[in-house]
Amino acid sequence: MNILFIMYDQLRWDYLSCAGHPHLHTPNFDRVAQMGVRFTNAYAQSTICGASRMSFYTGRYVHSHGAAWNGFPLRVGEQTMGDHLRAAGMACWLIGKTHMTADADGMARLGLSPDTKIGARQAECGFDVWHRDDGLWAQGPDGFYDERRSPYNEYLKSKGYDGENPWHDYANAADTDGDIASGWIFANADKAANIAEEDSETPWLTSETLRFMDQAKGPWCAHVSYIKPHWPYIVPAPYHNMFGANQVPAAARHAKEQEDAQPVFAAYMQNRIAQAFQRDEVRQKVIPAYMGLIKQCDDQLGRILDDLEEKGRLESTMIVLTSDHGDYLGDHWLGEKDLFHDQSVKIPMIVYDPRAQADPTRGTTCDALVESIDLAATFTSFAGATVPAHILEGRDLAPWLHGQTPHWREYAISEFDYSATPQGAKLALAPRDCRLFMVFDGRYKLMHAEGGLRPMLFDLHEDPDEFDDLAKTSADHPALEKLYGHLHEWSRRMSQRVTVSDADILNKRGKSLRRGVLPFLVDGTEVPAELFEKYSGKTRQKHAKD
């Protein structure tokens, strides 16, 4: 049995035809949904790439692993799905993006070199690396944004694309009358990237995935992590003009959201990305390109599914399709991700389990509250190991996949640390106060803000668009007490005792008595006689002075 764990960066949950998108047809996503289960209430543990991914990979909340922002290192020694799977006899490989930053200081303190097998796994989030490519090969006056080598740029050079950074000059730019039209500019989003479609990022990573699977010896887990449809929003022909402005939905936003807005929300509505997406001409160019990127992802998924089917691997491979977070695209007056409206924090989650036990649920949906951290536990269980619940905070999805109705969580949690952003500076908050927490119980959604700022509260049954912030007018709404109770309960969870399991503790109980530690006895009759055998009998020598 193998695992194909596919992640698309910044893919909205509702931009798939199986999720009801009116214009975007994604037959290969739909194909996997028909083979398995589509979870309709799946939530990311953070709405920023790095923090969300570290939760996926560790199976732990951001509050537990601590890598709360892009570039915040995952501390050395934090166990990841690669560690759990290898212990179960399954290899774990990376093909694509992780946004992982190694804890270089921690590794140096422990004498771990990144060019050793153990050191490399610590530096690469527990994965063995087929290709790591985080996708943003931006280059400015101070050099490259990402200082690692770019496998994709090397590929482009091998195909005859010239220059120091063909990622930008061709994959991320159009040709306009002989001039580079950069994909960094929204006005260029409707132009075709100046690259052969088969050489663009998504097909390249798909080809590397097929190459990996052809040589892999099982059992294996392959994390195939696409950079798209994450910005820059530019796509090669024929995908650049498959969709038009007439297929761009009206922005889901309301003027009342801007009235007396919660301070963090207000700060984000005023930032540069939000201001851009508040312009209709930007949305009408960007969203068709975003849809084209997703359509290309779907076509490339078809290549993978066809290959698995043709080579007889489909019946032995679990397939998971998901995303690290969504994209506002102008909804709620915002761009990018960051906050906790469903456009940002809710993610697609489709799971195909090839085992016969999953036959009853094929082609169904499940509305249980699922979190991204559940995948690490699901994979560990699928590999045949016991889920180490004292380490992994997620839950095995197998019962849902197999048609059972397990006792399940009452609420989902997500976190966002904006201490490194201009919004934190604008609000004049100390870094430790620039933290947001979401609690969602299936109906009510709370956004708690540290730093003494008021919360936000939405009733998604009565207000599915999340326009009416109930905390504006009702500081004592009964749902606030309930959700804050959940947040308090969650904050008291056992999350840091990761070296000793509950089973270990139960097994230790009373063992010290059998090893001769017999404190606090009055006359010895309190314990079985066999425990006192080493401490009774005739004195063999007398050393005390009279």
C-alpha cells in the first residue's frame, strides 16, 4: 500500500465542480471524489503557507509546533509524518513545495549536519527529497528571495530557456511585442505566459511525480506539493483564456463589513492586496487566470490517475487531494488569505482509500469537522501502525472512510500569527499580542484576538456569507461563552508531553514497587510479602557500634 498526498497551494475549497463551482469543470478532482469521500467541512490549522504546512506535516496545532509564520523554523526534533511512517516501514518522499525553514541553530547545537541522512531529514521537514521546489524564484536588488537552488529553473535551462532566472522571464511573464510583461503585475494576468505549456510548473512537477513512481519501491508515501494556483496569477496557453470576465462571480462582500470593523479585519481591508482586489478590473483579470491554473492542475491530475490505472497501482494507493489554505479573491474586501472566513480557512479534502472497507462510502460526502492535522494520523494508521496520540493531535479519518460514525470533535481550531506583518505594526501591538484564534463548532465561528481587541462572531446557519459580525452589537451573545469555553478547553489539552504516551504511564504504574522502592510504609504489611523479600532475613554482618 502506498500514499499519494497531493497538495495544491492556495486552492479554494469551492473552486471545484464537485464542490459546486458553476463554471470551472474539474473532472479529475471529481473522479477522485467519486472514488472516495469528499469532506465538506475541512479546516486548515493556519491561513499562512508555512504554519499550515507544518501542521499538516507534524499532525500538530501551530500552538504546539511553534512555526507560526513563513520562515519561522520548525524546531529541531519535532516529529513529522516522515518519522511516523518510516517507523511503520513506509518511505516518505517530497516532490515540490514545503515552505519549511530548518532550525539551523538547533541543528548546530546538536551537531547535526544537513548533509547527513538524519540532518537532511531534520532540515527538510522529515522528508527524503526527490525534488524540493518552493516555487517563488523572485529576484530583486538584494538577490533571490529563495537562496536554495531551483530544480525548476535548472530544468528550464536544460530545455533551452536562457537567462539567470527563466522561471520569471518565461514561466512568470508574457511576451508583449518583444517586452517582458511580468506576472507580478495584475494587469498582465490575462496574458499567456511565455512558455510551452508542457514546460510550465504544474506539468513539470507532474512529470517528476510519474518518474518517481516508476522507480519507487514500496511501500511509499509521496507528498506531491504543487505551487499553483498560488500567485503570481499567470498561466500558459491554452489556459490563459479558457475563462472570461463574464464567469467571474460578484464579490461576496457587503458594505456593513466595513462599518465599525474589528481592528485586525479593518487593518487587513486597508492593505495593498485588499485594495487591489477591491477593484473590479483586477478581479476580472485575476480570477480567470486563477481558474485557468486550477484547470491545468486538474488536467495534470488526470495524467497521474491514468498512469496509476494503466500500471495497476490504483487499487494499492491511497490518494489525498487538499490545499494549505484558500484565497479571498476580493471576497470580504480582502485578497490573499490570512483571516478566518471560509474563503481562506476552509480547504478541499478528498480522500480515496483503496481498501475494501471503504467500498460503502465511495462517491459520498462527509460533513464532520475535519482538520488538516488529521491526515498525519490517517497515514500512520494506513501504514499499519498505532497512532501515537500523545504526539499526533489529529484523528484517524478511517472510521469515516469506512462508513462508521465515530465519536468526533465538537469544534475546529485555526490560528494566525500576524506579528511579522505591516498590520501588526499598524495596530502598534507587541509581537506576542499579534495572534488570532478561530473556533468553529459547525454553526458559530469565533475569531478571538489577543492584545485586548474585541472578537468577531458569525452564525453560519443564519448568515452563511459571514457578513454579520454578531460581536459588534452583542458582547454577551450566548455563543461567545460557549466558544470561549471550547477555546479554554483546547488550551488545556495535553500537547507537550510527547516522549511518554498514556500507555507508557499506565505501564509504569506500580513498577517502582517491584524494583524495591517502598516508601512510606508503617509496618510493611501494606504491600505483598514478595516485594519485601530483599529487605528481610537474618543479619549477615554487624557494623554498627554499640
